[in-house]
Amino acid sequence: MRRTGPTNITLRTLIKELRKAANQYKAPVWDYVADILERPSRSRVAVNVSKLERVASPNDVVVVPGKLLGAGNISKKVVVAAYSFSPKAVEKVQECWRSGNEY
């Protein structure tokens, strides 16, 4: 069986750019993120906002190589980069930044 990988041209371009960045900056983390994004969509990472609340520190930059979901609450200002966001997740992260919390 031939392995095809993602057919979404935007995703394929992102994977190619991540691999270039991994080689150019000698940063294997981008190679790992590209590997995760190459997986079938049913086995990609899905992270809830509540997990960001537990794991991330205030003002952290978090990379989610999959989808950010809106279950839970977040009170910390966190910069999130993800391949996909649910509408509720976007709303909750933006609300945290608009609220003016210093925490």
C-alpha cells in the first residue's frame, strides 16, 4: 500500500516549511511537529483549553500540532500556534487576553 500523506495543499506546504526550518536552524522540534502533522487526521493531536491551563505558564508560546478544542477554561495569557482551532477555543483564548489579567 502506497503512503500518500496529506492531500491538503496548505498542510503539505506547512510540512515542507517546517522541515526546511528544522534543517536551517538545526531545530529537531520542527521535524517532530512536521511528523505529527503528516499523520492521518484521525490520529492527530487534539488539546483542550483546560490542558493549556494546567501545563502552560503565563506568557508561554505553545505549539499544538493539531486542533485546539474549547473544553475547559483558561485564565493565563498564552500565545497558541495550532493547525486548527475550534470556535470556542478561539473565543476563550481571546477573552483571556482581553480581560487584562496579569496572571
